[in-house]
Amino acid sequence: MRLKINPFNKMCAAEEPDGCLSTTVELFIALKYLGYKPRICYGLVVPPSGYEFYHAWLELDGKIVDIAIYGNAKFSPFSTFDVRFPIVMGSYEANEQGMEYRPFTFDEDWRDALISKVQGMPVVEYCDKSPKRILWKFTCDLLDMSPLKANVDALRDTVKDDVI
């Protein structure tokens, strides 16, 4: 099984500048539904410019899967860095774009980061609280499924024990 819609294309079409966590959660649910074992990660990312920022990404088989980094760089008016493409299956030690990932490295400013407000929240609750529960629909789109109640219930069941 595979994703029916490319999440990178979806993010680019929406010109999403600030959706690292929502993009990460959508992809997390879709990959779990397909039988993979991704892990939601968050912490500091340091691009070559040196300006560090809080960010969320996935880890799959010990590798970084970060679709949202492209949107953060390309569509945010506050971006201080550039990336040519998302980081997919990159390593923590080195990646071709020079991004340094520091998972779970929180300092005194962490409490002010938006991601810290949902740290430990159940994935189901996070998606349920999204405007009009849109994250469930977006995840169904990735899987080329209709967002019918039965399909959303199947996705909910897939991540019922997972937290951000």
C-alpha cells in the first residue's frame, strides 16, 4: 500500500508556511494506517543560516521525514533560510541541505513555542480540535479515501493510543 496523494504536492498547492505539526500529524496517521511505524518528533532545527527554530517532523526507521521544512522555508515571510526540497529519509548526522535536527532539545523558551502547547496531547484530540476537524479530511485525501465517518473512525482507531 502507498499514499495516493503526494503530501509534498498537497502542501505546496496550499502554500502552507506554518504547518509543520499538522503536516507531520497527517502523514503520521496515513503511514500508520498503511502499516508503517513512524514517530512524531519535535525539537530545534538549525539551518545553515544558524537561526534555530522549533519544528516537528517524522522519524521512520531511524531516518528523518520532513515534508513541512519546505513550506517553512518557501512560504513563510519570516523565513531566514532556503531549502530546495523536503528532507525525506535524511539522517540526523548529516543531510544534503545542511539542516541540523536536535530532537527533544528544549530550553527555557520551549514553553512559548506553539508545539509545546500540544505536547503530550492525544493525536485523536489534536485532529478533533482542528477547525471543522479538517485534519481527518486531509489525511483521508492523502490516502485517497472519502472522509466518511467509517473511514475517519478507522483512522482514529489506528492512532487511538498515540500522543504528540
